[in-house]
Amino acid sequence: MWGQRLVQGDRRLVRFEQKLGAPPERVWEALTAPQTLAGRMGAEAAVDPWSGGRYALAFRGGRERFEGRVTRMERPRVIEHSWPARDGGASGTVLWELEPAGEGCHLRLTHSLAPGDDEAAALAGWHWHLDAFEDALAGRNRDWNRGEFRDLKLRYARQLALTRAVREETGPGVR
């Protein structure tokens, strides 16, 4: 599962799609219940599962904190929440969409980046956390691995640089 960079108008997005072996209701629980979200995302969590509620994650012993608000909630298929910009400016959003697929579900995560957000870091971070999330759904929790994150970030940065080089050579129609 590799994420992709998308552009819609002036918005930069990163998107991941993956098939999970768990049904939507179980994945929903993992995304919205703080006690299960904590184990499955490797973060301390506080979630108020209603529009306007809090969606907060603290990674790596609280050294990285993200606090946003739930902006859309459609149980058990859609949750969207704000994602704060690192520079304190306008926030982005994270949209989680679940669709039944056989005995499991299809997960689509779309992160609309805030201005100034590092695309390679966003892609690498979500890639790592979604891999850990999938492992946790199968009963295997993973501790944060900075080396894996760095390797993923480097791979995404190279891919983004290649895409930009192709776009410069071929014109603005290539994204």
C-alpha cells in the first residue's frame, strides 16, 4: 500500500486506500474509541465521536500532539476531523471512509494538507501508521519505529521530486 499525492485546485492531498480483513464496524471502533485507537495507532487518544467533538492524538510519549475537531460523522462509514498545521496556521482535514468489501472493508484515508505541510512526511507518517493499524487489527501492536519512518519519508521525497521533474519537463498538466 503506497500513498499518492493529489492536487485539487489549490488543495494538496495525500490519499491511501487499503483492503482490511476486519468489517467496517470493527474498524470504526478502532478509529473512534480512545482505548482501541491508542493501541492501534500507537498514540494516546481522546475522541468525542460527534460533529464538533474533540479528536486528539499524542504520539511518542506526548512529544508529538495533534488536536482537532470532528467535522463530519456518519456511523459507521465516515469520520472527518481537522488536522492542525505545524506552524499554527490554517488546519487541514483527515477523512476516513469505510466501505464493506466481502468479510472486510475498504479503507480510504484522504488528508487535505495545511499550507506548508511536508508532503513526504505526511505520506510517510500515514503509511507507517496505517501499516501499524492493520497489524493491530490482526492482534499485533507495533511500537513507533523512527528508522522505518525515515526510510519511508526518503522514498516518498524521491518520488515527489521525480514527479516534479517530470511535470517541469512536460508541462503543468502532469501532477
